[in-house]
Amino acid sequence: MADDRTPLLSVILPVYNAMPWLPIAVRDILKQKLHASASLELLIVSDGGSDGSLEFVLALVEALGAARASQEVYDPPPDALPHNPALVQPLRAAEDEDHPSFADGPAPLAPAPLSVAAVARACRPEHTVRVLRYRDGANRGQGAAMTLGLLRSRRSAYVGQMESDDERRDEEALGKMVGALEAREEWDGVSCQVELVGSDRPGMEEYVGWQNSLCSPEAMAAGRFIEIPALHQTAIFRRAVVEEVLGPTAGCYRDGVYARREASAQAVLGAELDVPVDLWWWLLFFHHGKRCGKLGGEPLFGWRQHPRQHTRTHGRLSLENLRRIKASFFVLGPGRDAQQIQVWSIGATLEGWVAELRAAGATHVVAVDWKPGAPLPEVWRNRAKRKVPGEPELGASRTGVIRIVVFGKPKVRARARALMRDWDDQLDWFAA
């Protein structure tokens, strides 16, 4: 590639069997307008597959020409996993299930796929495309693909991600986000509002509404044990912060059980747990005390819903797996050195959280069987003073009683918050 200028932004796009949506995702990144004609590089990382995705992006490289696009082939590192860790556990649903969008039929269910020429025409002249892949063509998973993209990216000031089936319709979306991050030195990253695109999925509307409501860095950090407070692919981060957060894994995005570089595995939080890359990223990001805000206003990201989504299919995304990961980070973070951790919930959820906190190393865990609407339990009436002096620095000792209140529905959490009149944002946490 003739143009080796340092871009302002590097966008990493992992690709595995991404058709027919891949051309839309690629076009939507390449049409983005940054301020003062600043450039971005799109790193399309091919992670195996057999549906024509690789052929499409290689044809795009040819259409754009050597001055604007390239392909790069690498040998996998010696310690690379041989397969996608997300597929170690059985799938919860078949990934080959058809959706009307994939079938022949009238628009808008089956729009004609974007052509290579159409995507090439949409690419702004200042932007570049690099297609990266490993020589053996193995499917190693999202974390491995993102790692290859990050390690091979140029020294841009900012790093972002795109999912191969999503959209950014507003051509100034990334420019608005970069501008917001440049204007807020205290932010380490910035996210945006999300809208659902594709097939109807009512249950996700409530989830996205909850995510969209978390705009301040404090609200996002506080929500991390409920669910991810933003889609990872919506956010842009300062490169220096990404490298700091990934320091324990030597610059690698973690995906699955951490088996790489065995000598350093003990330094990786929850190394033995099967971890989805996005949840692990946010838990580690906030564990390091980093701050990410979210822009309000119109949605700048379209999250596509379809039966092949990994949130629908992958076995690792079971309720039990996600609880285990969150409990591990809770014990190592807010619950570290607490004299007591109280779990407020009911039934199997209460039992599960108590068990996982103890398995993660918490020694003084108390189960409080309570549902908002019932009288507050005796443990609340007899509570001792719990306040800690100021906000402790990372690694500082904490004392007192830490409460984790576990309910899945936002309305139930709001009711609990109203009833627990001694709520302290340093000592009380919601989870799900």
C-alpha cells in the first residue's frame, strides 16, 4: 500500500461467514467522515469460513487498488489456539437456521447484496483497507481476530471495532464520537446510542433501552455486573488505554480460557474461566478504573438481529457462565477485602450468586432472601455503619459490608433502590 500515513482511527472488523451483511458493514465504515479529512484504516480480519466473505473482501482490495488497499497473510503464532474457543461448548441453537432475510423474496426481506463496486465507490479517498488473515485459514474466534488486527494496526490515536453484520448509517457517526472523546480528556472511551435493525426481537428492545440509558462513566461502570453497559463494537477508545488494559495479556484480546503464555496466565483475572471477549473487556476496563461515556441523542449504531447471532447460539453465553465471570470480577474488585458480602435476591438466583462468589474466593458471603415489596429483612434493620472514607484507589483496602442486589428486571431494581434508603454507590451494586 503506497499511502502509509498514520490514520487517526483504526477500526478492527473480524469476519467469519459474514455474508450477506458484510458489504453493508464495510461500506458504512468506509463512508465515515472524520474532522478535517482525517483518515481511518479498516482492518478486515478474515477468521476462516466458507461463505464467500474472504472472496468479497479480496475483490474489494483489487477494486480499490494498491494505493488504498492491501492484503496481508501471516503465520499463526506458536501459542495460537487451533480452534475457536467459543465452540468448545455445545451450541444452544443451530447457527445455520434460515431467516427470511437470507431467502429469495421481495424487498425489504431479501435486498440484493451490495456489490464490490458499490462498496468501493462509497470509500472516502483518505481511508484505507487492509485485509489480514492467517495462512492456515483456521477459525480461531473473535478474540484472536481482534488481536491480529490490533497488533498489526498502525499507531493511530484511537481504536474501534465493527461487527460484520451491523450498521453505521450516519456517515458522521465516527466523527461525532472522535470529537466527543477529544473534547473530554477525562474519558478513556466513548460509546453511542444503539437501535435494533433486522428481524423483530422484543426482548432485546428492553435490553438496548437499558444500555442506552447508561450515559455517564459512573452509570456505565455501576452497571457492569448487570450486563455489558454498551456493545463493545459501538465504542472508540484511546489506543494508550487499550494497550494498558490489555497489558496482562500482552496486548491480546482474551477469548475463552486464557491458555496462552502460560508463564503469565496467573496474572490474568479469571484465567480459568470461559470468557466472551466483550464482557471480559468491559469488566477489565472498569476494573482498571477507566472511564467511558456514552453520547445521547440519535442512535449512531444499528445492531442487527438474526438467528445466527452468537448471543442466540453460543453455549458459553449461558446464564451460569456469565454469572461465574461477573462474580469473579466482583470479588477481585468491589468485594475485595470486604468484611462481608451480602447477596440480596431470591430462589435459584440467590443460591447461584452465593455459590459463585464463594467459588471465586469470597470467605464471608451472606444470603439475604428478599424481594422488593416484602418488608426489609432483619439484616437491614440491624446494619452497622458501612461508609468508607472517600473513593479508594485501585488496590487499596476496603472494609465494611458490601451488598450486591441481584434482579434481572430494571423495574425491580428501581424498586429495590427506592426501598434501600441507605444505598451507598461505593458499597452497593446491582447485578443480574
